[in-house]
Amino acid sequence: MDFKIYQHRHAHTILNDSEFIYTWSEIKQALHSITEEEIISEFLSRGEKRGKSISKSINSIIKERLSEKGWFSESSIFKDPNYKDDTWRLDFAKNTISIEVGFNHGSVIAWNLLKPVLASELNHVEKAIQTKIAIVITATNDLKRSGGFDNAIGSFEKYIQYLKPLNTQLTVPTLIIGLHGLNKFYISHEKDSITGKNLGMVNVKQ
């Protein structure tokens, strides 16, 4: 998949430094290796559990790609057993880079941005991972439209809007990655006759 980026606190410049450039290359390779055909195949393989959008499919493929490169998924921010549930986990981590995949509701944008900060700064709770730089992977408005995403899902453009009011709080350099829309397919919605729920339907672009 192709993508565009937006950097906060010079994140992109820092990622190209010698300390991070190899790990940053892994991320770019993982994303660029994902094809539309692969996304659609994974989406259809879920059958009636596929939902409305391709978000779970992209998430699953990203997890597969990064795991192959030694990234840890669902990494705990803290060592304290009282902070081990999903609320206190990073989607992916390796060395000193944290990744959040933000295909969820727009109401959690701020939290997705703040979690890597918790993993980077001194805290009263002992940390399990130390973050120096954060990356958020999300959908552009174009991908939301072509991929069948709900309007309430946070987008690349919306994440950028949050950076300014949260500037003081977001002390860790953060790169926002926006995945471009589908070129060959698009997802429409059709109500399932049995469950009454909307399901995503694959359409080939003419």
C-alpha cells in the first residue's frame, strides 16, 4: 500500500538517523508489500464475520508482516500487573519505536497519541518498554470511502488536527502515516437478510 506522512517534532527526520533507519525501513517495506488483492482476499475469507470495512483485514496483514520482522504485538507499557489489560498496551513495539494502528473510533485519537508518550516519559508506574519515537498508522479519508469505513472512524486528516492542541502533551516525536485509498476495488454495504447487519461487499472499479 502507498501512504503519506505527517511529522510531529521532526519524527520523520529522526527516523532517518542511523539509530532508527533500519527499523523504519522494515515498517515501510511491510506497508508497501501489502497489495489490494491480498486485502480483498483476507476480507472475503472472513465470510459473514467480515463486517463493514477492510479495517480488520489490513490490521491482520500489518500484524503478520511486522511479526515476521520481529516486532512484538500488544506490548504492555507497564510492568505492574494492575496495568496489563488492553487499555495499557501498544499495538506494536521494537527496540525504542512504538506503533499504534488507529482504525478505531475518532473518540480515541487522543488516547492513541498519548500511549507512546506514557511509554517514553518517567512515570510513577514502572515501564515495560521505553519509547523514543512513535508511529501511528491510520486511514486517509480516501481509504475510509473506498474501504467501507464508518464515518466515525478517526482518519489521517483528523489525527493531524489533534496534534496542535495536544502539542504540549505529545512530547515524543510522532509520525502519522495515512494509508491511501483503494485503486482497484471499493467496498459497498448491503444488509444481511438473516442477521440484519450491514456487511461489506467487494466491487471492482471500472
